[in-house]
Amino acid sequence: MLLRATLKPAATLLVPAVVLLSPAVQAETTIICTKPGVPLCMSDTSTFVSADKMAACQFEVKEYVDKTMDYLRCLNEENTSTGQELTRNVERFNCRLSGRNCG
């Protein structure tokens, strides 16, 4: 799909359209996504010789999974927001290119 705006009959701007996943996120929102680190206990060989250490590491791994899922949701929201901002700016540019008063 292409967005088209005509400056003169011979000049046309073609810009790829963006497919948006969700309209829920405002473009004005600044989103900062922080990727969680892998629990250190997973690389510690002593973790797997002690039941207490294994239980503690299991708790850390569950937290890691939860934080990673939050991180992935955050990245999706950032992607959606950026796509919406891109679409608005391309539409605004195309409107101005056509010579209309676009605000």
C-alpha cells in the first residue's frame, strides 16, 4: 500500500504505509523499555547442588520471565507508538505537499 500526494501532475511522493497493531498508545508518550538481565544464579554451578540455592534461583528465574514479558509488551507499545507517529507525519507531509492548509 502506498500513500500518494501530488505536487504537480508529473511529481508524486510515494511512501510505504505503516500497518499499526493498536491505537491504544499516544505518540506523545515517551516509552523507555529496559531489558532485564539474566539471573546470575543460572551460570553459577553451585546453584544446582543445593536445594535452597535451586529454590532461590527458581524464584529469580520466575521474576526474570515476568520482567521479560513486561519488556516485550513495552517494546510492542513503543513500536505501535512510533508507527502511529510516522503515519501522522507522512500524512501531514503529503497534505502540505498537495498545497492544502493542513494545520
